[in-house]
Amino acid sequence: MPCPFFEPTSISISPEHPGARVPLIDEYDGCCHAKGESFAVPDALRYRCCNHGYSRGVCPHFPLADHRSCTRFDLRRVDGKELELLSIDERDHAPAGWHTISYRADEGTLCPEPPDPCERAQLLAFCHSYLRHFRS
């Protein structure tokens, strides 16, 4: 359930809690988009806020007026080289909106293509980590 403003860019080479259960399967480094312009996520916020979401009141960058608390991904189906996911925006621990999206591993594409760069990066990170850990 990463922060909706977190754009994961690479698996962290120095995770804060190696082997911990993380919403994107691996702990990611990346960029924050909460203030409009993208900036590198500080190490102190990466695990607790960026990779886990629900950062309102904890992260100094989180816009208090935004209704989203985190984004949750649920793997609905695996069919050969295609993953079907449910992308859920949460607000105060409840679904606020959702949509289905497919990842085609052989093409490396999402369908439909999310317009939000953070959601797109999170979906790709989740799919890549899932395939790396659970599929050969």
C-alpha cells in the first residue's frame, strides 16, 4: 500500500528491513511527487512512508488536502505471461475507488496505461517483483 505520491524507481540496495513484508514485494527507492516537482525520497521516509503509505501527519511532504491515503494492489489472476490486478485507492482504511489493469510480461506493458506516473511505476514495480519472486 505505497503512498500515492511515491514513484518507485529501483529496488533498494540497502533496505531498512531486509526480508520484511512490503506492499510492492520488494522495498523500493524512488521519487516523491507530493509537492508537484519530483525529488529523491529521503532514506528516513522511504520504508515507513513511501513504501507503506498512510503517511498523512507523518510525512512532512504529504499534502493534507489530498483524499488518498495509499494505493493497494491485489493480484486477481495470473494467466501465462499476463497478470490481472485490482488497483485500489484507499482513504482512511477503506476503498475510495478502484479499477482493473493487466500487465503483459512479454511486452512489459500495462493495459490500460495509467495516466498517473506514480501509479504506473508502482504497478510495474509490483509486477516485476512478483514475477521475480514467484514465477520462473
